[in-house]
Amino acid sequence: MKVLIQNGTVVRSDGTEKADILADNGVIVRIAPKIACEADKTVDASGCYVFAGFIDTHTHLDLELTSTTTADDFETGTKAAVVGGTTTVLDFATQDRGMTMQDALDKWHRKADGKSSCNYGFHMAVSEWNEDRKAEVDSMIGQGVTSFKMYMVYPAMRVNDGQIYDAIRYAAERDCLVGVHCENFDLLNARIKELHAEGRFEPMAHADSRPDIVEAEGVARLMRIAELADAPAWVVHLSCEASLDEVEAARGRGVEVYAETCPQYLTLDKACYAQPDGEKFIMSPPLRLAHDRSAILNGMSDGMIDFIGTDHCSFTMAQKALGNGDFADVPNGGAGIQNRAELVYTYAVKAGYITLEQMAALLSENAAKLFGMYPKKGVLQEGSDADITVFDPDCPHTISWKTNLHNVDNSPYEDVPVLGGTKDVLVNGELVVENGKLIKPYCGRFVFRGPSTRTRK
Ligand SMILES: [Zn+2]
């Protein structure tokens, strides 16, 4: 199958150019100012930007929690992702206590294989770190899983500082990254107790139970752990200025740290919790203050932030109601897998914080390098995989759960206006989204990843 993309502006991290792109048999075979050839399909990208397909570094599809299972599975979640321009998601396969990493990986393949409309890889989230789990790491690498995650919070998942120390050292020797959910478990529980004693159960109390200091303490601790281990660390879903300060200070000491943020932390703030459906914004870390939003945007601008994932972890309002009016029992997470590029384009590029080239780096290239997919993914060049997103910068619309393909009846971005949107998408050389509509589902494949290209090493 030959697909020709004509008349677009090709965007890479190091510049833009007017060029046509020819994809054949899943691979980019030619990029040139004008390509004349017979193709099976021709895409007119006039007036549009052409990016290497976007990579979402942080999704939770078909994840069972103690109370319920996320509303989106790989079937619905990857359809939403690809319509939003994301051609690869990195989902967290999750090793629950009592199961092996291999059990978790097999389980995630069963969830995703044959059901995915964009490509997918897995990080391995571990709830235990001991000699048995450690012995599985090389086997995971041998199966294309080269990144891991640990939690400082959640009783079912949390590990201790010594385990994080040992894991990041062990992973570093193999050029694998370990992401850590940084929050102080004891502090946030003490706050929840205080707030409950004051009669506070409403969604706003969620933000008050885990303010920026609770996250920044976890980040500061991870930075010191990484410094002692002489190993890299990846801070997942960094949300606030205080955490960025800790990252900056650590980098000043020579610590190799990679920072991920999410669209919600650059577009929404704490005031959302006062809305009548405030439960839908209950996620951790919580939405922050205006100064945090600015700090995140400036951090994207000045290169402090390395990549942007959605932390898509969706629940219906009925699932959110499982909290029975107590913020501490509401399932944590929100839907966003479809909306990342249009939000970043509108609120970071058009708002003047970052360039189009930085958008290409933050949404695709940096993740491809750090998670062992470059240069097959993350860049438009001859020989790379034909995962391509044609983005129309001039199609103003308003985000709504009614038009999103997410399998939920709510969106944290309901009624949020955006200026551009995804027009066409190629996954593995197949035109799967045409003029904003999914025309060919289930073209996603498992991405077998290699070692990290540690860009800050
Ligand atoms: Zn997450």
C-alpha cells in the first residue's frame, strides 16, 4: 500500500519544511519538495502540519482497581487516541501483588492484541520489588518492555524508598527508565484524616488533601534517591512549580532526571473542583493553581519538561459516584487520550509558550528516544515507520464527551475551545483516520522497544 501525503508542512524538532511524504509498505520511503507518483491513496495536507505520529507515554486502559475497572479498554481507548493523532500509546501493564511480571505482561497482551487501533507498548508497573521480580527484568527486556514504574502511594501498589533505590540502579545498568509516582503517602493520609474531621468530603477537599508540597516532597526524595544511586529517574505526571524547582535543583547537582507532565496541568486548575460535577476532576496529583500552570508551560518552553502523556484513566460519572460523596473514595483519573495534541497546540503553541518544533519533540520525538523507539518512531525521515499525523491548525471546535470517542459520559475538558485538530493519521503506513474520522480500526501493533537513548546522560 502506497500513501502519498502532499502539500503539507513537515514539522521536526529541528525545523519545518514544505514537503511531500511517500509511505510504502509501512515505511517512509521518500520525503521531497514534490513527489509525483501513483499512490493507492493521496492525502491533501495543504495548510496542515505533518508530524511524526504522536506518542502518549502514560495511559491506563482496562485497568482493574479495587472498586472498579477503567471505562476505556484497548478497543475504545485506542480508537479515541488515534483520532486525536496519537499513533502509539505506552500503557502500564500492572503487576499486582502475588503475580509475576510475566503474568502481567501476558494479561496485557490479551487485553490489547488484535483490539488496538493504534500501536501500543507496555511499561511494567510493579507492586513488589524483591529477588524474584528482579530476576524477571531481563526477560521483560527480551520481550520489548524496557521501562518500569513504581508508586510511592496507593496501598496496593506502593514500594519503599530502598526498593526504588535498588530498582533504578538495576534498571540503569540496562539503560531502562523507571518512572515514579511521587507523592508522600503518610502526609496525604494525615491530611485526609484532618479534612474528614473538619467535615470536608467534597471534591475540593481532594486538592486540599494533597497540595503541591505533598508531591514536591516525593519528587525531592526521588531526586536524592537517584543521586545516591547514580541512576536516572523519570518523574511521572509532574503537576506543580514546587516539583519543577526540585527537578531543577537536582539537575544542578548532576542528577539525570526526566520530567513528564500532562495536558490537564497546563490547561485546568483547582477551581474546577467547585463545579457541580467536580468528581470528574479527581485525579492524583490534583489540579493545581494558576502559578503552577504557568510554571508547567514555562517548563515546556525552556526545556525542563521532556514529554507529555495524558494519564488517561477514565471513569463514567456512575463510577465516580462509587465514592459516595467522599473525595477519598472516588476512583482517581480522567479522560484525555483523544485531546492531547489539540490542547497542547492551542494552549502551548498558539499561546506563545512553545514552537511547533517543540511540540514535535514533546509529543513524539523525546518519548521515542527515551523509550527505545527512535528513529523508527518519533521522527519523519526516510526509513522510519510511517506513523504520521496530519494536523489542521485551523479548525476551531469545542471539546465535549459527546463527540470524543472515549467510553465515558464526561470530560475534564468539557466546553474547552481548541483552535486546531487532527485531520488524517497513518498507522504502520495505513490511512486509518481520514478527515477526522476513523476509517480503518485495529491496525495497531505491539511495539517491541529497545534500550533508552538517555538524552540527559
Ligand atoms: Zn497514571
